Amino acid sequence: MLSIQRFLNYRWQVPHEPFVVETTDGVRIVGTALGADLTSRPALVLAHGLMGWHRRERFAVFAEELTHWFAVYAVDLRGHGASGGIGDYGGAEIQDIDAVVALARARGHRTVITMGMSMGGITVLRHAALLGGVDAVVPISSLAWWNWRDTAHPKVAGWMDRRIVHKRGRLLLRLWGSRLPDDWAEPASPEDVVAKISPIPVLLVHGDRDGLFSVAHAERLFELAGEPKRLLLGHGGRHAEDLIQPGFAELLARNILDLLPVTT
């Protein structure tokens, strides 16, 4: 990891094992398997959002909390952290998730769940719809349509544009450890594909005060999703990692296990 992130990596407080996988399009993906007796629990593949990485403190602590219920495979998506490649805003990242899901299956997990925040949420939703092979999917703070600016708070939209559109912001992001594409072709949006997830259970999680992707995105995805489905709205909740509060991991685990009779 040739960026400032290496100086900010969280030091794990639970049993952990690094892993490396390669995607079908040849990208090296890095992550950490967290928890004791990994193969005795359902696997949960956990993906961060744009400008994040799996050892960012708040995200990493959340990953550790989830080890009370799951074997957590926390991953750096392409173009982020220690993984290779260039980010694709949740497009090609479905290959990253698929490679980690395959690793969990190869290690003997009969049940594999995917969960992601923001860009990670877009990724796991699109993965479940287009590639499948999972037993439940939990998109947190995912958008439904690509033109998110139409409902975003103007200050939040401006903050994002200064980082992902302006040349100086993109340079700073690369120093930070996030490599974004110079040109981008929109893949099928989450709202275009969410109906394909069924009969895989989908748990949509969103803050009702999300200033980036408004709650209308979650409502649209829930409207279009097939059964079984569930929508959790965090009252007063904002975007992605800002939803993480005491008890959040337990709430998610309880809802996942309620949606799906999980076996290891």
C-alpha cells in the first residue's frame, strides 16, 4: 500500500488472517478474514465505500463486531487500499466480491452473505443480481440510479465533486489511496437489476437523513426488489459509516438471521 493509508491502518483486536485472491479479470484483491474458528460460522463478505479501505478504523471495528455472528471476510475493493486495479464505482467490483465469495466457499462455508456500504452496497447488490452464488445480500446506503445529484444535499454533492471530478481532488485521492477511472461508462444501475436478486433474500439498509443518496433511493430499490426483502431505515441516520452506532452490528445480524435460516 503506497499511500498515507498504511500509516492509519487499524490494528486488529480479534483473530485474523490476511488473504489474497485474483479476480477473473486479473486484479489482485487483498483482505482479512476475521474471527476465531472461521469455518464453523456463516461467512460474511464485507465491502467498504468509495475512498475507504477495510482497515480504516471505524469500518474495521464494525467488522470486528460482526465476528460475534459471522466469519467476516473484509476486503479492499479494486482501486482502494492494498488491492490492485482501478475503481469502477461498483461496476467491475462485482468481480472482486465474486472472488472472495469463491474463497469462502472453498474454505467450506455453506452459507455466504455479502454486505457493503455505499459503493460497496452498490457492488454487493449488483453482484447478487448479476452473478449470484450467495445466500443473502445486505446493501447499506446504496444508490438506485446513477444520477444521484438530483436528490443529494447541495453541500454534500459539492463535497463529492471536489474529490471525484476536479483534477486536484483526484490527485489527492490517489495520494490517499483511492484510484479512480479517467473515463467511466455506466453499467446497469441497481434499480435496473435489483429484481433479479430474488429468491436470494435482500436486506436494504439506509439512513432517512442520508445527504448523499436520499432515502428515495432505498424506497425505489425496495419497491422493485422481489421477495424475500426487508427495508431497515435508520431514523436520523446519515450515510454509510455514519450509520454505525452501538448495537448496529447486532441489529443487522438479527435481521439477517431472521431472513434466512443460516447454516455454516
